[in-house]
Amino acid sequence: MRPETPKTSETLDQAMVRSQGLDTLLRDLTDRAVQEVPGAVACSLTVRRADRLMTLAGSSGLPSGLDLRQYENGSGPCVDAAGTGNPQYAADLAVETRWPPYTAYALAAGVRCVLALPLAVEGETGAAINFYGAEPGALGEGTDVARAFARRAADTVDTALRVERQRQSAADVRTALLSRSIIDQAVGILMARERIDARIALERLRRVSQESNVKLRDLCSDLVARTVRAGSDGRQ
């Protein structure tokens, strides 16, 4: 068995450092996979999110629609690897019988062999890294290297998705705080203008929001903006 080389670990760590975002990181990772795994001419990453398989990233040279055709058919090496957690290897798609609709498409795209390896990714129900070769058996000698790369890739993908979730959570919190602030300002304006308490002011805003079919935050934002403009005009 050919172990993971220090070079592989180093290049993936460098990709993490250089990356300016999730897309950049994962695209760099798939390009590195093609460089590191003997016989691979293309690579892609499959993840199931919200009960739907999607390709997070693909290397340069990845035939368009190669993964999408599997998702549409509900069958194929990366679909099976992500769904079952078992590696899928097709040494020669010309004689492969497991995925007829997919194999015909892949052969037409110039792909002759496929190796799909499951990835253990926290918070996701299925993931795989997919290696594609242009010649029969091209990935056979690189299987051990591919497995070592997949183990390393799983950590990288897991970290990237966790960062993405944290950023999204932070963005959701910021949005909620901003909305609360705008609503509180609008309530304060009504309280001063109508000489009513906060509860009644909020109820009025909600009623207008429902009757006008305008989101409460947008309604309040407009009220605050109009009040600010009116105050500015009054000072001129």
C-alpha cells in the first residue's frame, strides 16, 4: 500500500491557507487531486444537502454534466458512494452494467473509468470524492493514493463546510439584530407621534404589514427612513 505522502498533506494545508472562500478552496482541492492521484484526469466533490445531491466543486477538465446526469438518474458511482458509504470502482465503463444511463453518457464524454470514495463529513448525510480516468483501468494503480487523498480531503471539506455554517449562522444573527433594531426604532417613532405605548405601536405596525402584504422589517425601515428625511428637511 502506498501511504499518503507529506507532499499531499502540505499542498492541502496550503490550499486551506490560500483559499479566499469555500468555492476557491474546494476547486483547488479537486485540482490537487488530479495532480496527486495517478490516472486521474478529473475530480469532483459530491455532497447531499437538504435531501439533494450536488457537486460542491469540480476540477478543470471535468466534463460538464458528468455528475448531474447521475443525480438526475438517481444512480451512478458517486450517488452510490455517497448513499451507501461504500467505494465504487468501475475499471472500464465500456463493460460496466450497474448504471446503464450514466455509463453511456460518461463514455460519450470521454470518461472510461471511475473511482468514487465516500467522505465522512459532519452534518451531512452523504458525500463522496469522485476520480475520473480517460483509459480503461487508469485508476487501478492509484487506488491507494486516492484513498489516502480522500481521507485528507474529508477533513478539509468538513472544516470548510463547518466554517460556512458558522458564517451563515453569524449572518443570520446579524440580520435578526438589524431587523430588531429597525422595528424598535419604528415603534419608538409611533409612540412619540401617537402618544401610545410600545405594545399598541407594535400591534399597529403588524396590522399594517399584514394588510399591505409588506414584510414588517421593510415597513419599519421605510417609516424610519421617511422620518429621518422629514427631520433633515426640517433642519434645512
